[in-house]
Amino acid sequence: MKLSALTAVTALLLGLLLFAAVCHAGDPAARAQYGSSPHTDSGDCSLCHVAPPEKLRSWFAFASTKKEMKGGPVQVCQTCHGSGFGHATGSMTAINRAKLPLAVDGTITCATTCHQMHIHTDDPQQTFYRLRLPADSLCLSCHDK
Ligand code: HEC
Ligand code: HEC
Ligand code: HEC
């Protein structure tokens, strides 16, 4: 894709993201099936985690235990969100300026590359979408302007 076209599409996507944030539309298909967002501090941890909540909140559990997921870092999200929601995953990225965490095989994942499910920042868009970085710098980590 040409750079100018990518910039236009990126601007459009960012606009959509902002629009969605304002209207609080996350993933209408997931909401229709599972109700309101489970991604709250009091939500069901076992949707994604193997370890029980007591262990997740304990000082004495290994980080590796806390990070053990019920599926791969793409599949654990696609179980509910399907594959049409969000950005392309499973591809390699030529550029990774911000050193975003990739899967062991170097491909882009939902759960660890762009999202950080437990993030809280002053940026409402970043917090709502649980983005590892603010949206603009996130995209520019792999895409040119
Ligand atoms: C939608 C999926 C999902 C749900 C639901 C979820 N988490 Fe997580 N959690 C993750 C992911 C993804 C990671 C990061 C894994 C990695 O870095 O490899 C993580 C990491 C963690 C960690 C490790 C430290 C950190 O922040 O990286 C803790 C502790 C944790 N979660 C606690 C919880 C608790 C407590 C709940 C329930 C209130 C919960 N999680 C619900 C996806 C989820
Ligand atoms: C049990 C099903 C389920 C799983 C698993 C799940 N989600 Fe969700 N997610 C939902 C539902 C339901 C909503 C609310 C959709 C709405 O209100 O539009 C949502 C909303 C979201 C939103 C919009 C913000 C919000 O809280 O409304 C993001 C971003 C998101 N999910 C990312 C993820 C990621 C990344 C993963 C994997 C780490 C994941 N989800 C796993 C069901 C799930
Ligand atoms: C970790 C690297 C990475 C990040 C972060 C990233 N992208 Fe991408 N993006 C890619 C790669 C690699 C492709 C090519 C995917 C393919 O063709 O399989 C791509 C493709 C695209 C496309 C082309 C559509 C398509 O599916 O081929 C658009 C538009 C796009 N990205 C927009 C964005 C936006 C907007 C953001 C920020 C919200 C973003 N990207 C964040 C790596 C990234």
C-alpha cells in the first residue's frame, strides 16, 4: 500500500477509534453475545487467566504464573471478538520502533503487542482500548507517517 494511502486510512481508523471512544462502542458483536465489557478490575479473571484471582493478586506468585493464559495471545481474545475485530494479527512487522512485545515467532498478537489489558493512564482513549501506548505513537511504532 502507498504511504499516502496508508496515512489516509490510518487517519480514518484513528477517527473511527475516537468516534467509538466517545460513543463507547467497543465491539457490538461481542456485546450482543456476552453483554457489557468484562474488562473491568472486578471482571471475571478466568476468562483469560489460568491462575485463580487470589493467586493473580498475591505477592507470592510467579510472574510466569500470572501471565499464563487460557489460549494463545491471539486466540484468547478471538474466542469472543472473532477475527474481524481490530487490526491484522499473525503478520510479521518489518519495523518495531517501540519494541512492542511480539509472539515467540515474531508475529503481532492482540493480547500482548498492541493491548495491555490492565493499563490505566490519563489518556481516556488509551485506557478505554487498553492500548500499550497512546494510539498515535502505537501506530507509528510500526508504520511511517
Ligand atoms: C481479557 C483477558 C484478561 C482478563 C479478563 C484478565 N486479564 Fe490479567 N492479563 C491479561 C494479559 C493478556 C496479561 C499479560 C500477559 C503477558 O504479558 O504475557 C495479563 C496480566 C496480568 C497480571 C500480570 C501482571 C501484569 O499486569 O502484566 C496480573 C497480576 C493480572 N493479569 C491480573 C488479573 C486479574 C486480577 C484479573 C481479574 C480481575 C485479570 N487479570 C483479568 C489478560 C486478562
Ligand atoms: C468473554 C469474552 C471476551 C474475551 C475473552 C475478550 N473480550 Fe474484549 N470485550 C468483550 C465484550 C462483551 C466487550 C464489550 C463490547 C461493547 O460493549 O461494545 C469487550 C470490549 C473490548 C474492548 C473495548 C473496550 C471495552 O472495555 O468495552 C477492547 C479493546 C477489548 N474488548 C479487547 C480485548 C482483548 C485485547 C482481549 C484479549 C486479551 C479480549 N478483549 C478478550 C468480550 C471479551
Ligand atoms: C506491531 C506493529 C504494528 C502496529 C503497532 C500497528 N500496525 Fe498496522 N500493520 C502492521 C503490519 C505488519 C501490517 C501488514 C499486515 C498484513 O498485510 O498482513 C499492518 C497493516 C495495517 C493496515 C493495512 C490494512 C491491512 O489489514 O492490510 C492499516 C490501515 C494499519 N495497519 C493501520 C494501523 C493503525 C491505525 C495502527 C494503530 C492503531 C496500527 N496499524 C498499528 C503492523 C502494525
